[in-house]
Amino acid sequence: MLATTIAVLGTLLGAIVAGAFQQKTAGRAERAANTAQLRRDRLDAVTELAAAGSDHRRAMWMRGEAVLNEAPAEVVQELRRASHVTRAAITRPHVAVQVLMPDTDVQAAATEMVTAAYRMRDASTSTEDLTAAREAARTAHDRFVSAAAAYMQTA
């Protein structure tokens, strides 16, 4: 009888220990999956924001160039509409970067990239000003990508 009781207790203890190990393993797998998903979401946000910033910079360049070259009003109006579309496309990925990437350097670089692209609007007074604004926007873009890459390496 004692041997049977010890065998049953041993079996129960073994089942409890095995269950605890399974639960711990499942928790690790879930945390690893969540970490991998967060990394993908961060990379998507960075990529989308960088692309949207480039698109807006290009749209603002074309718009500014048209104004400087005294293009017909309908051409300038169409380029203005296109720049409004690209500007609106920046909002979602910019918010995603601000939410998903807690690093203040990345957040500041993202905001500076967006702001530099927006500043091109006021630079269509001369080709030199427009070119300087575009270069400032490119530099801000590169700083953002570098800051995000550095953060992703450590996160």
C-alpha cells in the first residue's frame, strides 16, 4: 500500500513539474513571438515614414520648381494637390514611430525629418533656397534612418 501511495504521489508530482515546465516554455515562446512582432511593427513604421518623407520631399521639390519656373496655374494646382496627398501620408507612420519607438533620439529625428520636408513649402522663393531646403530635408531623412537603425540594433 505504501509503495502504491508513493508511486501515485510521484506520478502527480511529475505531472505538476512537467506542467510547470510546459507553461514556462509556452510563456517564453509567446514573449519571443511578441518581441518579433514588435520588431516587425517598428521596422514597418520606420520604413513607411522614411518612404512617405521622401515622397513628400519629392512632391515639394516638384511643386517649388513649378512655381519658380512659372508653370501654368493648373500645373501648380495639380502639384499642390499631390503634395497635400503626400503630406497626409506622413501622419500615420509618424504617429506609429512615436508610439512604437520609445527612444527620444529616434522620435526627435523623425519629427525633424517631417518638419524639414514641410519647410520646403516656404523655400520656393529661389532655386538656391529650394535646393538648400531639399538638402536639409535629405540630411534630416538620413539622420532619422541612422537613429532608427541604431535603436533597432540595441532593442
